[in-house]
Amino acid sequence: MSSTRLNQLPRDPTWITRRLAELESALAQLRAQQPDMSAAAALLAPQDVDSTKWPQTASTSYAAVARCYNIAWKRRVRVMVATTVTSGSTGNVRVTANGIQLGLPVPAGTALDVTAALPPSAPIGAQYLIAVEAVRTSGAGTVGAQVQLISAID
């Protein structure tokens, strides 16, 4: 059982108000030291399994087929992408962050799974752009991609 000495009791009615203000200030300072982690709870919505409906391009130079903005709250990111290519064509798919390629491109029709450090242009707490880019390298068809996972990694 604990007890309180008389010299530890509030001295006047405003003591509790001042103490609460001090605690709120200390809490605000702690929050300012860490980024808002609410983005960590965001989950990717279920994606269409019909690859003919996936974002796609027939471009012969890399073109974005999917984009999203994220908040950098860890230094690395993992991105998993399902890719597809129409019959008779070939191509590649890659992921970029703020225009900087993350990992290596993969041949269209194979899974892309890259874990990489974010570029210096995406410091902790900053907003950055992730893009999935595709290019057709031969044939007359299209290259498509569907993001399956985006996750911040320590």
C-alpha cells in the first residue's frame, strides 16, 4: 500500500491544471520526435485477379502503370508486383521511388519482389511517390502489372 506525504499534495486549485499542461507539452514533444505511425495500419485493398484488367502499357519506353504516394516512416520499403505480358510480346517491369529505380527490373510475366532503401529524397516523415513502370521490348502487345504488397521495412 502506498501513501502520500502531505508535502506531495496539491498546494492550490490550479496545480492540477498546470501539471496537465506540463504533461500535454511533454507528450507533444515526444510525438514531434517520431513520425505519425498511423500510415503503418494502412492495407492494400484486394486487387482484381483478371490480368486483362490490370494497368498496362504498349509503350516501348518505361511508362508508369501504377502510382501512389506514401509517407516514409522506415528507411526501406518492400514492393511485390504481379506482372503479365500478352502472347507474342516481351517486356520488363520495375519499381521507382521519387524517380529512382528500386532493385532490378524483372521480365514481364514473372513476379517482382523488391526490398530496397528509399532514396535520400524520401527522408523519414516525408511524402514520396512509388511508381510501377513497364516497357514492351518486343512484339505488338502489352505489358501489365498489379501491385500486391507495399510495406515499410526496418
